[in-house]
Amino acid sequence: MTTTSSDTALPQAPLRVVQWATGNIGTRSLRSIIEHPGLELVGLLVYSDAKAGKDAGELAGLGTTTGVTATTSVDEIVALGADCVVYMPATLNADEVCRLLESGANIVTTRGEFHRPVSMEPALRARVEKACAAGNTSIHSTGSSPGFISEAIPLVMSSMQRRLDRLVINEYANMCKRDSPDMIFNLMGYGQPPTAFDDRRAAYLAEAFGPSMSMFADAIGAPLEEITASGKVAVASRDIEIAAGTIAAGTVAAQRITVTGLRGGTPFLEFNANWFCSTELDPAWELAIDNGWRVTVEGDAPFDITLRFPLSLDEMGAMTPGYTAHRPVNAIPVVVAAPPGIRTTVDLPQIIGTHLR
């Protein structure tokens, strides 16, 4: 009989956890770890000298002390012997990941490199798997998107089907209240001429979502034969003031990037990122909701489900990090209990948010 991670009892004692990085998402996961009665924060890795030496409670915005101070030293973190590291840096450092795994620390990460082992660069995969074997540890990638919406939700919905013809995910994000000029205008390209957009953004999303979509397709016995990506933009129909600044008429105010998984030359899985700073667009776009997801299933048990974030635009900045941060925190017990290796959503038992208030 094949042994799976679901055959292993989840650990009962508080698990000793390290938070790695305190960006927008990392700060929220740090807070969740501190407040979780089944977890014990034992370490905090930061990249800024200005944050080093500060108490984790202060950096999490809790106004309390935890006795755990932030450090920039990887050696100090490794020496803690933590059960799990919540790894959330802006870029992947394979040396860090392998060192943590070899030391006996499991990893839950929002980094997208580990959604599907066979999609990984072979040398990196071999190196990580060797580190997992040496440390008797596992690593799992998850988050909101990709992760929850591209894996957990489709897997649940597929349980109602005996024939799946097509599954389409539309993600909606109204960014008019994001007071981050560098992100809005430089990184994402809003306020720029439409001609400034090229295929690089579509290629980036294909790299981010392709492995996750392929993992789901593999799981249901319908592997994808090809993944394509394309993008289009709409411009502001007039000058528009948003939190980050001004989007001039005729410059980019919305973008839609589509990642499609094909079978037999026909779209089978599709992810559409509908990100916009205004609804006053040329050409006009149909935008079903401000923020959230719409999932449609074509098959012998069709669905049309909307998962709306019931938040005002003013609440989005404070609340949305939790959508990405909480699932990795909730995954810690099942990842710690899992057999060694790179573990996907299919490999693990269902992730359940325990100790909910």
C-alpha cells in the first residue's frame, strides 16, 4: 500500500516556526503565527538593518512584545532548529532553501517555484529533493493566486464532475486605492502608452500560473499539451486621479492577461488577470466585480461561482494581505507531517484553518 501524507497524524504540540521576511505579506503571516495557539514563533529573518533587533510584535504591528527579535543572520535562524520556516522573500535563494531543508526545517513558501516539481529546472529540483532527503523535510508552495484559486478551488469543484469540458478563472483587482506609485506606474505600467506593453508581462504570468494549472490538470488525469499567454490593455477615457497619482487620458488604465492550458488544440483551463485602476475605459470592458474571483465550470455539473471580497476599496490595503498570508500559515502542520520532498496541493491532505477565533 502506498503511504501518503494523510496517513501521518498531525503534530499536536505547538510547532516552532520562523518567519522569513517581513514585506506586505510576510508581516501579515508573522502576525498570524504570533496569534496562533498551535504555533510558537522562535525566529524572524529580516533583510533591513533598520528592522534588525526589533521585537517581532512591533514589526507585526501588534503593539506587544514577543521576546523574539529580528535578525539578518541566516546562521542564527538555522541554529534555532525550527520545525518550519515560512519563507517569503522577494526572490528565491536556492542556497538558503537547501540549507534550511538540510538542517531539519520544513518550508512553507509563497514562492511559486515549487507548485509542480516536474516543471522545475531539473538541477534545482534535484538539489532541493536531495536537501529534503538529508533533513527529512518537505517544502510546499501556496498562497491565494496561484495556490488557493488555481489549485484548491478547482480540485474541490472537479469532485462534482464526471466530464470537465473547460474551467475558467477570472481574477479581478481594482487598484485605484493602492498608494504605491512605483508599483502602479513603473512595475505594472499604468499611465504608460499602450505601445509600452509587450509580451513580457504575459510570459511572467505564464511562468507563475502554468505549473499550478498543469498540476491540477495532471491530478484529474487530463494533462495539458500546451500553455499559451496573451495580454491586452484598455486606456483611460479621461484624466483619472487614483491614490498613486494621475492616469492621463489615452494611457493604460487596465490590463487583462490570459494564461490558457490547451488539450487537443482547445482551451481547457484558463486564468484571466483583470487588473484595473478605473472602470472608465476605452474600449469599455465588462468587469464583473471590483475585487475577487469568478470561476466557471463547463461540464456535466456546470458551475458559475463568484468569490467576492466584501471590502470597501478603502479597506483593501489593510485586509487583502491576509488572503495570501493565511493559507501558508494554516498549511504548516500538514507540511511538517508530510513525507520528505517537494509537496504539492495534491500530495497533502486538505489544509484546514484550525484554532479559528
